[in-house]
Amino acid sequence: MTLALLSGPGYADSFAADMQHWYHATPAVLKAAGVSCRYLAAMAANLPPDGATAARLSGGNHQWDQQTHMLAYIADLLAAGNWQRSGGQGPTPPPTPRPPVTQPEPGGFDTTEDFNKWRQARLNPLTKGEPDA
């Protein structure tokens, strides 16, 4: 997770909200206070998995961690084993409901050049992303 990705369109609000919630300061305030980009990146990398940034990056499936998926799998195996021991009579047990699989929201930047164009457009909206001549 890089700061360029988190400051991009679609992620900046979630990232700022998490920074305010967990560290009681926005990224802009931390930067103005002299916090280095490296330290800010370390803070971003260690945001909790149940925060707004994780929700945005995962497409909403952040609340089902590996342990929860394993528990659902075990419940399915137990139900199937009990059904099998009963002689397989009746319908097979339905699987434990899982969250829908969604794709993460598009965002971020493929290249540094894309980030620089976005940054330039944000700093000076009149240029529409074109670098200064």
C-alpha cells in the first residue's frame, strides 16, 4: 500500500478518515508538523483491517478475515459429515452464507507519470493535468 495509491481519487477520503480516527490528525496536518513521508507510509501500512481504507481497498469484504472463512468451511464440513452419517437422506445441507465477492473499486495509479498528472491537475485545476511548460 503506497501513499500515492491512498492519495489518489477514490481513496483520499477513506485514508484521511482513518488517519483522523486512529491517529487523531489528518495526513496534511501530520505533514505540516514535519512528519516524514516514510513515517506517514508506516502509519498507513499499519492501519487496522476494519477501517475505512481497508473497506475501500477490499471492495467491502474486509470483515471476513481468514479465520472467519475457515470457521465457515468447518461448519460446512460438519454439516456435510452429519448428513453423510445420517445415511444421506434428505437434501444436502446448504453451505454457510459467505459475503458476495466484489472487485475493489478502481483507483490508484499505474505509473508515476499518471500520479504526477493527477497531482498537477489537483494543484492547478486550470492546466487540466498538463505539466507546466
